[in-house]
Amino acid sequence: MKLVETLRTHRLLAIVRGKDAAAALRTVRTLAEEGIAAVEVSLTTADALTVIRQARTELGPDALLGAGTVRTAADAARAVDAGASYLVTPALVDGLQSYGVPVLMGALTPTEIEAALARGADAVKLFPGSLGGPGYLRALRDPFPEVPFVPVGGVDAQTARDYLDRGALAVGVGSPLVGDAADGGDLDQLRARAAEFREVAAGQTP
């Protein structure tokens, strides 16, 4: 499955960011085991490229394993070389189309959304989602009915439901899902949170 198709089906993107590379790798592995179909490893994670490379080896070539916090074309090149199958940016970034992988590009305002689409974004990461909340997404759906939006930032279980009800393609969830697992925290608690968010996503109609 491609990125947008997978997000449309599963409606959830997990964002892993941590200070412990080994713990981050365990977190990625656990999320995959729990049925989270799309996982992003932020490049701010300790030794992020090694985490991506090792996770790709473990999960296989078909896993939707992406790199997040991609701020430059050089970041993108390193991430794709390590095995990232899609890229996620916090803002508008030029020069990413040449890497041949889907891009979830960060934008907030209508002008930025148009600019992201002009740069070849496959979907728009509405960031920071907490700034406008689900009501802001609903307002954007009128002028941008065809744009696949993925709100990120401050998305807990309740706001995830609200975003999906208001037409989000999927939601991107970091600490409310991952917690402290990528810093060495309890994986059983991570599994419980993953189950909760899977239920939230499954309860919505695309």
C-alpha cells in the first residue's frame, strides 16, 4: 500500500521521538507488532538514521516506515538512504520530489497549504494542529475539499475522534501514543495506548 492509501485505511500515523536509540527501535517494533501500519521516526531522535536502518531491516521492505522532522533536501537524502519510505516535514521544504517517496508536508495557513501542494506534497501535515484544533480543520475543508489533511500536534484520543469526524485523512500522534517508550519506558503501557488509538481510528468512517 502507498502512504495515502494506508492512512486512508488505518487513519493513524505514529510518531516516534526519543533520547535512547535502542528504546526508539523497540518502540517502532512494538508499534508494528500492535498493528500500527504507518510509523514515523523523527530525525531529532537519538541516532535516528540508525534506528530507521535497523527498523527497515527488521520490518522488511514493505513496511511504511518514514522519517520525520525533515527540514532540508540533505535530510531527505540521508533518510531515504537509511530506508525511509516516506518523508514528513514540519514546514515547507523544497527539493523533495526527486527522492521518489511520498511526502507529508507541514503547513498551517491556506497560503502554506497551496505552497505545499505546489511542492508536490502527497498530503498536508496540518501543524501545529493544536493551534486551531478540529474546528480549524473543518473550516479548511470548505476551500480545500480534496486535500488529504493529517493533523499533528497535541492529538490525544478525544481530539483524534474530533479530527476524523471533521474529515481528516488520518491523525499523527506522538507523545499521547508513544509516551516515554522511546526513552526507555514501559512497552506494555505502549501496547495499551496503541490498542486505544487503533479503536479510535477504527470507529471512524473515512
